[in-house]
Amino acid sequence: MALKPRYVFGEAWSIARSGARQTALAVGLIALSLYVPGLFALVSKNLDRLSAGEEGPGAVLTLDPAADGRALAQRLAADPRVREVRIVSSDAALARFRRAYPELGAALKDLEEAPFPPTLEVRTQRAAKPGASAEIAAAARSWPGVESAESEEELGHRFTDALRIVRGAGLLLGAVLVLAAVLSVASAIRLALDLHREEIEIMRLMGATETAVRAPFWLHAAAEGLVGGTIAVLLLYGTYRLGGMLLARTPHPILSLFWGSFLDWRTVALVPAVGTVAGLFGSVISLARSR
């Protein structure tokens, strides 16, 4: 019996109809198994956005509005451990904030004065020893015109560690849930095999190859994974839009930082692809045990 696409698609549709409840359950589990790690990926992407771009400063000095920023910058630049000192005025800080967080920046457009004090951003030499930023900040706290000086070195390390934890938790939880989805698909295929056992035996007696017998089940399982992955993407986008609308109504200075943009197209395309592979793998496992 030759393997014809029309036959494969027709049989796959028949399998889905004969076990509609099992098919719906498998699709739902796949969607859930990809939705949860997708949320972790969404948060991780926005955390990446906070740390994206150029290297962050090693220390930040907050100045009194009347202080001479250029003189203080020259004093800092004289330290051999300092690679660069950047003067950030109040207006420049406000403009940077509006570019990075347009949702929150719009709420500040009617202010007559910029709400950010002038600062000096200090970047240390790449060869500087660990803790150099903290030493520079500690020394600068006693300078006239400096309201506060904080080292960003330890904060950067903690932020990177937190980002790794979020990613690791998402990957671990995603792996566990995808495994559960694979087993669910395998169980659904097993039930479908039982329902179509007589039909399969007749096909084999008529000379059908194993590929012709199994191909509809492969297609059915892969379609379950594809549909489940697509539903997961739609749920993720719906969650993102809902969160965006809620934050637009009542802006939150912290939550808005973690909800600034949706997943990139590569990740969006990867979710249904992973679902398809998971469904296909589940069918392969089930069919291999049915020999």
C-alpha cells in the first residue's frame, strides 16, 4: 500500500475525532507546558532589556544641583583606576528614562522640573581589581557637592545571578512540563491505537508497510503539539497585552520595568516547534512500545 498524503491526513483526522477528549487533553497539557516556561522567558527577556546596551557604570555619584560637575569629573578621571567619567544632567537622565520606559516616561511629561538629580557615572579600567568601584565611591562621599556615592559592582553581579536563576528555573520547569506533555501524548496515542487496532490489523493483512500504518499517528501527534504550542503563544501574548493594559491604567514603577516588550519572533516560532517535536516524540515512544 503506497503512502499517500491524502490518506495520511484523512486517517490523522479520523484518529483525532475518535478520541476527541484525549486529543483535547493532550493539546491542553502541551499548551500549559509551554506557556509556563514562556512566562519565565518573557520576564527574562525584559530583565535582559534592563541590562542591555553598553556596560553599566561601576559607581554612581549623585550631585548637589549647585555642584560643579565638570570639576568633580576631572578629579575622578585623575584616578588611574578610572577609565571614563560621564556627566548625566537632570534633563539627560529624564530623556534616558523616557526612552527606556516610554509607558512611565509619558507620565512625567507635564513636570516643569526634571525629577532626577545630576549624576556622575564612573567606569573603571577593565584591569582594575575587584572592589575598586566601592573604594572610589567611598572616597567620593566626603567630597563637597557629592550627596551620595554608591558602587554598582555588587548590584551588577547580583542582577546577573538573579537573571541566571530565572532562566534556570524556567528551563527546569519547562523540561519537566514538556516531559509530562510527551507522556500525555504517548498515552493519547496508546488509546488511539486501541480504538483502531482492528483497522490496523486489516491494513497489515492487505500489505501496508509499518510506515503507512504509523504515519497518521505521527501526524496526529505532531499536530497536537503544533496546536498546543500555538495556543501557548496566544496565551502568552494575551497575558502580555492584559498586563500592559493594567499597567497603563495604573502605572507601577517596578512592575513596568519587567513588562516592557514581548518575546522576539525567534522565541515565538520556537514555542510551536518545541510542541510539535514533543508531540512527535510522544507518538514515537508509544508506537515503539506497540510492536
